[in-house]
Amino acid sequence: MINKLIATDLDGTFWTDDKRFNEVKFENLLDHLEAVGGHFVVSTGNDRATVDRVMNKFIGRFDYVVNNGAQIITKENHTVGLHKIGHDLSAEIYRTILSMDVQLEHGIVFVTDRVGYMFSSDRGQGNLAYIMEDEFPELQSIDSVKDINEEILKIIIRVSEGVAESVMDNIQASVRNAAHVTTSGYGAIDIVPANTNKAVGLAELAKYYNLSLSQELVAFGDGRNDLEMLQVADTGYAMPNGDQELVKVFPTAHSDNNHDGVLDTLLLR
């Protein structure tokens, strides 16, 4: 049995470690879903451009909850929701991060619905600078947040995993309820608009399609930014390779992300 709404995280969940997935099994799943009027949703911290680069063959057959719930788009390219941080708050968050005694592993990235922006002085800084250059091939340089002529949906930083928790707590305390600070693990930190997460984005998409999360949604995730999504689902699966706090609470997928865990769990239901 396949539910009408399936949502999955990508990195560490649906995608293998080298950003691949079993295209034959995925096409079979999409065929089943489409036959019953169902929807496959990529629910990820990635931006849409990154998703489309990896899943180019299937564009138009899945929906998007991207940027950790800040952007919701249907398979027909209709924007259902767009949650914005705002330039003034973004500048305040930038100053807060710079004031902290912490080593950033790459520059601070401001993400819009189209591209990423980074201060010119941050380009190439940090031992993981190449990651953002790879993730945002058209990364733009700026000298001020005011140089960004688009709505800001998310801010990305990365620190060593050992200090990530305290950094997140400090940023959240600084912004109070004006923004939401989350992580996908490994020291990667996303700052998104207030009251924004994958569950909120999926609720907006489900409302658009007149579906019920508690009755129709099957969800898969491996990190803490997947928690809310797994909690609201009819059935939420943690990846066996994922955060142990999730594995303790939710049933685990058939296998890990490198062995078709999401697809095999669904196709064997």
C-alpha cells in the first residue's frame, strides 16, 4: 500500500553519499503514485537548483519543500508558499554570527529562491569553502545585505560539530522568536524564518492538495531538521544511518541511504 503523500529528506536519506538514487525503482514508485493521484515530495534543506541538478530526469513528477520549509512549490511549478527572513533581520543575524567566538568552516551564505549570496570578504574562507562554491555554482559576491535585491529565505553557516549545539543556542537566543535555527547535522546550521520547518511546508502543500498529513503522509529523514516532519506524519521513518535521537523514537527504514532504504521501504509496504 502506498500513501498519497510521500515526503523524504535527500542528503543521508534518499540520496546516496555521492548524491545518487535508484532511478528504476524511483520511476516505478512514481508510476504507482500517479496511478492513485499521489504526490512525491522532496523535503530538504537544499535549494531547488541543487535538487533539480541531481533529479533532472524527473522534474515535473515531484513536489518541493525546499530550504527547510521556506519554499513550497508544486510539480507544476506553482509556488504554494514562500517564507522570508527579511533584510534587516538578515543583517542582524550576520552581525551576531561575526560577534561570536567561533571558527566558521565556510562563509555565511544568504539563500534566495534563485541563488546564494556571500560577502566578498568571506569568499574562500574556511576549510570547507569549496562546499558552498559547489552547492551554489552561481554564488554571488556582495558587500552589504542591501545588495541582495531578492527575498532572503535562509542563512547557512557551518561550524565544527562539537560546538554546533552551543552556536545554535546562542543564535536562537539572539533572534528570539524572529527566526528558527535548525541543523541537518555535521555542524551545518540553517537559519530560516520564524515558524518555518519541513512540517509547516508540508502542511501548506497538503492543504493545497486537500490531503491530511496525519492520515496520508509517509515521511523519511535522518537529521534533527526532519523531526517535526516525522512527528506529524501518519508514519515517520528514521534512517538507520541517521541521528540516533530519531532512531530511538521512530521505526527505521528498510536499509540506509546507500542501499535504497527509502525506496525499498515504500515498495515493500
